[in-house]
Amino acid sequence: MSITDQDIAKANNKLKHAKLNWKLQGDGEIFKTHSSILQPVIYEGIKAMLKIPVADEERRGSLLMVCWDGNGSAKIFRHDENALLMERAVGTRSLKQMVINGNEDEANKIICGVAAKLHATKCEAVKELIPLPIWFNALEPAAGQYGGILVECSRIANQLLSDPIETVVLHGDIHYENILDSGTRGWVAIDPKGLVGERGFDFANIFCNPDIKTATSPGRLSRQVKLIAKEANLDAKRLLNWIIAWTGLSAAWALYDREDTGLQMSVAEIALKELNNF
């Protein structure tokens, strides 16, 4: 979704109210993402980030962050129905930079460790969590409309969704820039989508990141499937299926938004070839 001027005006009012109510001091410029308004602030002498969700998925994700309570995620200091005040990641390390520097194995092991903490926290009572079958609603119609590799992606997704295993509360958008270095507390997750479904789904998006060059480099997918399956205690073949399903869904969204699907289609093709080797 795109943030309208009206959304920004409302969010800025909520931001001002939260700063006044929680006695926050601005510590940087206000900025926006596609679904939130944020500002670095100081809270009781601590560097924090004030977030005003605009999209429903961000509001849902905020509730999940509160439930996680810093267990594998950024710590939450204050929250209400309009705002989230959370730990600001002040560490200097970057998972994306690790991958760029050739240390992808280390980065993915860190992701698996963080994901294990998130998945172990009992947050099923969080309101409005979205079941994976609903999250995948766009894929089958897109396969019918556009055909090609999306047909196979949709078929595999339907198989997975009809017979889930290890159902947990999911982050829903795990990648190298959604797990940050908090400094003394180590690596923490931010910006969850708030889904519920099979645990393996949460690792599929790693394979479309951090960029198309890395995602499609020879041997990358095969190596990292084996590594992540081992680290996260997953079946490698089923993980490959989730990668194919996820790339299809991501491509479907991109097609509806008239965006390029080269990354998703390329990773899907690589994953399908790898699957045929099993």
C-alpha cells in the first residue's frame, strides 16, 4: 500500500501525542516507509524508535512484537493502539553486509538462531494473526491468469498448505535487513507481518535476498538450503518447496502491482531444478 497525505497527517498527530504522553525527546528526523511513520527518540535516557503503524499488517506486527517482548526481537518499552516505542538497534554489524562480504553462512546461522527464539514464543493469542492459506490467496488466481511457472508454484503451495507441519506464529518477512544488531543484546528481529502457519515458510524469503546477483549466483541456493535445513532442523526438500511457493506468491503480488518479477521467477526456476535432483 502507499501512504497518502491524509495518512501522514494522521500518523504525525499520533506521533506528536505519543512523544508528549511518553515524554520522548526527538533524536533524529521523522521518516516514512511504505506502511509506517517512524522517528528516533530518547526515552528515559535510552535510544529508542517510535513507530506509528499505518497499514493493518504493521498494526498486527506491533501486537506480535509486544508478545515477543524482546525474545529474539527488539524490546518494547511502551505501546498503545496507535504507537509502538521499541529498542533502537545501535550495533554496527549488518547481516546484509556479511553476505556481501562473503560471510553468508554466518549470516544465515544467525537468522536461524533468531527465528528459533521467535518460533518458540507462544503468541497464538495475538489478535488478527493471518493464516498462511489466506496469505497465499493471490497465487492461484495469478497462476490462472499468467500461467507459466506460477502454475507449478501454485500447485506446490496448495500441497504444502493443505498438509502443514510444525505450525507456529510466524514473523512472515525474515530477511537480512529485518534482523538487526542491537549491540549488547545481540541480533533482534523487527517488522513482522504477523502470520501463523508452517515453521519452514519463515525461511523461504532468505533465498530472494539480499539482491538478484546473490540470489541467482551458481550454487548459492543449493548450498544455503542444506545449511539452513541443518541449522533450523528442517527437511531440505520441504524447504525447497516453500521457496518455490513463496517465490510464486511474491511474483503474483509483483504482477498485480505491475512490478518486475525477474528475481522471483529466476529463484523459482533454480529451486525447481534443485527439487528435481532430490
